[in-house]
Amino acid sequence: MLRRFKLRVRRLLHPKDLDDELQVHLDQLTDAFLSDGLTPEDAKRSARARFGNPTSIAEQSREAFSFGALEDLFRDVRFALRSWRRTPVTILAATGSAVRRCGRDSQYRAGERGSESNA
């Protein structure tokens, strides 16, 4: 687990390494096609076709090695703070309404429990 964490951190800190790694794989495929007797242009074209879209592969790799839930949480908190700065009264009213609702639900449930024990 620690190894996986280190790998994620390294990929986040050094995104160029991923691009270099993808290029190495593409070069290896090109070399394989060259050794099969294809011309350099045909080998590059075939390697790109077999390998797929490097940008898409890099995005998938970054997504797989990212902290998805944690990043989503930070993004949601930043969005909430930006929204609060724009309309603080609306946010406070909505929060107050939610708190009152939770309080009423708690009182209602406490009343249910109290009536069950008295019955």
C-alpha cells in the first residue's frame, strides 16, 4: 500500500515522466514494426494505430493513479467557498434551514423513542 502511495505521489509530482514512458512504449512498437520490415513511415503509422491516442492513455493513467475522492472533496469545498463569497446570505439561510430540519427530525425521533418506552 505504501508503494502504491509513493507511486501516486511521484506521478503527481512528475507528470513529464508519464509522457516519457508513453513515448518509450511508442518507440518500442515502432522498432518492432521496423524489424518486421516496414518502412519508417509505415512503422510509425502502425505503431500509433496499435498504441492508441497517447493523450487519452495519459489521462486514463493519471486518473487511475490519482486520489479521486479526495480531489473531488477539495473541488467541492472550493466551489462551496466561492459560492459562499458570492451569496453569503443565501448560503446561511440554506444552512440554517437544514440545521433546523435536522433538529426537528431529531426531536421527532426522540419523541418516538420516548413514547415507545412509555407504552
